[in-house]
Amino acid sequence: MRCDLHVHSIASGMFNVPGLDRICRESYTDPAEVYERLKRTRMSIVTLTDHDSIEGAEALRSDAQRHRDAHGRLWHHGTRPC
């Protein structure tokens, strides 16, 4: 089993380090692209950990039909497929 329990998407917003918080984002990757990349690397469990936002997770949830595994099970972000 492979897992990544700390993944950000563009929904995290700006980087929270003084001096960089005005010019750098936490991530520049769309939530769907994060999902596709992790799926290609055969992750079993993933937790989308965007800062102060559930927009990334909501974007994936609203497009849940596309996020099914080879057995037709829905991939719930942060949990195992069910």
C-alpha cells in the first residue's frame, strides 16, 4: 500500500512564510491534476490537505464519477476506495 497523507492543490492559496506569502502559492496544481498524478503513481490512500479551504476536495467530490478506480469504486479523498 502506498499513501501520501499531505498533498496540496491550488486551493491552498498563498504560501504562509513571511516574505514569500505575497509571491508564492502553496501549490500551483489543480485538484484534478493532483488526483491524476497520484493515481498514476498507484497511491492507495491520499489526503488533500489544502490550507483553510475545502474547495479542492469539493471540486473532486463534485466530479466523483470520473474518480472511480478500475473496479468502479468511488475514490474518497483521504480514505480508501469504497
